[in-house]
Amino acid sequence: MKLLISNPINESDNKDITLILAHGAGAPMDSEFMDSLAAIYSKQGVKVVRFEFPYMQERRTMGKKRPPDRAPKLVAYWKTIVDELIENAKGAVFVGGKSMGGRMSTMLLAENELPIKGCVCFGYPYHAPGKPDKVRNEHFEHISQPVLILQGDRDAFGTREEVATYSGFPHVTHHWLKDGNHDLKPRKASGVTQEQNIQEAVLASVDWMLGNR
């Protein structure tokens, strides 16, 4: 099992928080987006551990694209990651991920009793683009831990306007990023950049984790 571990840059800033992050459906654990998250978290004193689901590992070794496995297999593998890391983890442990990785993280917590403090999702895929009637949040009611969703205002997988119409869950919090798409990237006319949105999202999540550890 290969892991990418990004420790706090300065030990004096260490917040005793470990965030285990899962990648999205089409990009690996060392994608530009995931690298950006890990770098900012490290500067903020948060340890980040990244891994890849088996289908992505195969894609990396074979050089051939293949779709993600079905959710039960992904969640089962996610649990093996947590089970292996949680024993030696220091401080508070959170899980999360980008898009599909975030969704699998919420399903992991909904289906298992784990010593995890909470879940951080970057761009939650509430529905497939163009299919807003098939919302994928019914399992939220089975999660006992708090969940933070960092979502772009115009995310095609769940816009701010769409999410406002969903039934609320008191333990699920949203932080909206200005004009962001599914990768938190805004349009030029918005006056902000993707880098600024990612920075804001990470800083907001650090404050949130500190309040929930």
C-alpha cells in the first residue's frame, strides 16, 4: 500500500490533526488539486495522508484508464486504510476527499462505527451533471460525526441554489466558494482565482477541524 504523507512544515505549528484524503473518480492522489491541498495543509500544521483506490493503482501501473469500482468495494477498501492508520495516529483523525473521494468518506462513516472526528469534502457530488433529480445524500442521516462540505457556488454536481432546496442535516455544514465550479475554479470576471478559493477552503476546514477535534 503506497501512501503520500505530508507532515506539518514547522513542528511548532503542529495542530495534532491528521486528515486522510481520498482522490476523485478520474484523478490520482497526486493530482494538481490534491497536491495543492496537501501543501496548504502542511503550512497550516495539519498532517495529510493520501492513498489510491485499487482501480487507480491499476491505472497507474498499467497505464490504462478504467472506471471506479462500485461503492461497496471502494468503501471496503477505504475502511482498510483507516483500520491500518488509526492505530498509530496521534491526535484527532479526520477523513475526507475530492468529489467521489468525499462521497465515499461520508459513506464510510455512515456504514461503520469508527474513531474518526469528522469528514471534510471538497466538491461533494450531490448528483451527476444534468441529473439534479437523483440526489445522493440520503445516507447523511446515518452519519454521527460532523461533516464539512466545501462547495463552489456553481458546481455542476450541486449548485448553491440546488443545495438550498435539499432537506437539511444539522451535522452537515457548507462553506461556499465564490463562483467556483467542481474544482473550485471561478470565472475570470468573478474577481477571485482558483488558488484563492482553494486557500480559503483549506483555511476554513482547518478552523472547522480545530473546533471539532
